[in-house]
Amino acid sequence: MARESTTQPFEAGDILIGCTLLNDPDDDHAGEGRVFQYDRDLQPKGELWTKGGRHLVGGLIFDRNGLLWAFNDFAIIHVDPATGRQLPLAIFPPRHFYSAGFAADGSVYLGEHSNAKKPPEGIEKFTTIKMQLTPDTGVLGYGNIYKFNADWELEQEFDVENAPEFLGFKGVTHMSLHPSDRFISYTTETTSRILRYDVIDNQQMPDLYTCPGDGFPKGNYVAALNYLPDGRLLATQGASMIVLDEAGEVLREYPFEDSGWSHIAPCRDGQHAFLTNIWLGTVIKLHLETGEIVATIDTGFKAPDRCLAGLAEYP
């Protein structure tokens, strides 16, 4: 029986959270795609059951026109803010996209989550996920960044560098377009590097930042990141979030009790940011000036039901 979606038309300050119902006994990352809707006061408003893909709905982000984008396997999900309902799936190359950036000229940049010929050996020690190979290439992915024009037609594929991670299959897991629209900062989660690529001159740039210490799993590592409008970069570093200036210097650090912070969404008010924790299943709203956690959402889905995979605030 089809699930009934109860999402309402989006209003200013609404929060959309990817939280797939993991109910496949043979695949711990698979189930029914779902997006929770909360109002600006973080009160539940509804839920959307998505179509396309069978793993985690994640990477949620609004484009400059207020259209919600989310990703699941090879599906790119679009949700109409006027109705709160999913639109028909658009045609994009079958890649494991999981992050996006939107330029002022209408260009769309998508980051490819996977970078491997096949699922890595030994992955079954960590997860029962059934990884899918891209149907046109027969590989898991290339870990590249792709540029599409305003009509969502592929214009360019950037062969970007990835930071090798311990499982050996991830590529561009998180990315953020700089406010200048000139370059993208990105990470391969659980590694120590924040990399950059110039999408105008089509060239790799020097890394912006490298975490100190021993790295994953006991030390510092990067995962989520997102630019503020003034060019400062928010990034998670193990059990904290740091603020970097344009030169990669740490301006401030916000310590937390736990690691697992997998998504950052700066608020439209310029004063706060949302962070999601995939291990705890929680969302926090952080005041950037005071460092105070002013609100919390507990989705109720913590590890092993690690399904909290993205958040976006409606402008």
C-alpha cells in the first residue's frame, strides 16, 4: 500500500530533514525514502514519502528558486515548494550524486559520492549495503564534480582529486560552492583534507585545510562543510565544528560531546546554523556568535538506524 504524504506548502523557515525509513532486513541502508517537515519553531508539520532510489534520501538543499533537491542512488529528487510534493524525476546521468551547488547564472554543480570500480572488499564487516554500479559505465563511480546549465544539461565533468579514505570507495561526499561562484570546496568524509577546485579555470587548487592529529577514527577528520555568504567556511572536525577564513585559518571552534556531525546548513538569518548527527539522530540549532545550542530535534533514529542524512531550511 502506498504511503500518504502529509507535507504542506513550504513557508519561510520550514525545515526539511531526510530521514529514510530503514525497513529492508537485507540492507541496513535501504528502505522507504522519507523527508520530515518542521515549521520555523521546529514543530512537526508533515512527512513526504519519496520515489526514486532505495537507500538514504540525503544531501538536501534549496536552489536559488526555492526548489528542494535531494538525492537517493541515481535519483535526483525535486520537491515543489508551492505544494510540498515531489515532482517527476528529471533526467540526469546515472551517478551517485549527493551534494549540490547553485551559481547565480543558473548553473548547477553536483558532486559524485562514489569513486571506485566496484564495492570495496571487506565492506561487509561494516555494513550490509547493496551498492549499485552505474549502468552506463559498470563502475561504482569516479568521484568527480559535474556542471549542468540552467536547463539541467550536462556541460562539463571536472576530474577532481579525492582524498583516499579507509574504506576506499568514496569521492566527493560533501561540497559547497564559494559565494564568488568561482570554486568549490569539498571533502571525502573521514579524511583530514578540505580540497578545492576552480570551476572557472578548470584546475585543482591547493587544499584549504588539513586536520591536525591522528585522523579517523580516533582523531580529527572532516565531513560536512558549507560556506557562509561572507566567504567563511563552516566545517565539522570530529567532535566539533570549525570556522575557516579564506586562507584556511581557524577563526573559531565549537566543541561538542560527540562526533558524527554529517551535515551543516547555515540559517537564512545569518546568525545560526543547523547541524545533523547521523549517529545520534539529532539536529541542533547553533547560535554562531554565542556558541549556544538554542534548539534540538531528536528524530528518534540513532545508530544502528542511521538514516538522518541531510537538512535544508526554506528561505
